[in-house]
Amino acid sequence: MNLQDIGWAVKQMHNGDAVRRSGWNGKGMWLVLVTGPEWRCDLAKDAGRAPFVAMKTADGMFVPWLCSQTDLLAVDWETA
């Protein structure tokens, strides 16, 4: 298994792949880049849409994700 840093993980997401950290405690968690048109929200239908990173959580939810300092500096990123 070839583990990588956050820069590698971002490139993978730009290529359409899901990524995760091997050090995350939750099972089944991963990240993906969501482009504007893919994320639907009736309240934002007239607003501009920008890409963002979303996480599939251990309990099956899909939520926006922010990188922690630990995630930023980790070198245990892999494809999901």
C-alpha cells in the first residue's frame, strides 16, 4: 500500500477518486470533491456554486468537510 500526503489526496479528488486516511477511526469514511452542479439544494438554486470537499461519515451521512491540522500534515492518505 502506497500512502501519501494531502497534496496527493487533493489531486486524486480532482481526478474523481475518493480518498481517506488510514488513521481515521470511523469505518467506511471517505472524502470526495463535489462540483457545484452535483450538490442540490432548493434554497441555493439561484446562488453560484463552488466545488467543495464532502465526507461520507461512519454513520452513512454525507457532509461538507474541513481539514484539521492533523489531516493537513498526515502522510497516511490512500484511495478509498
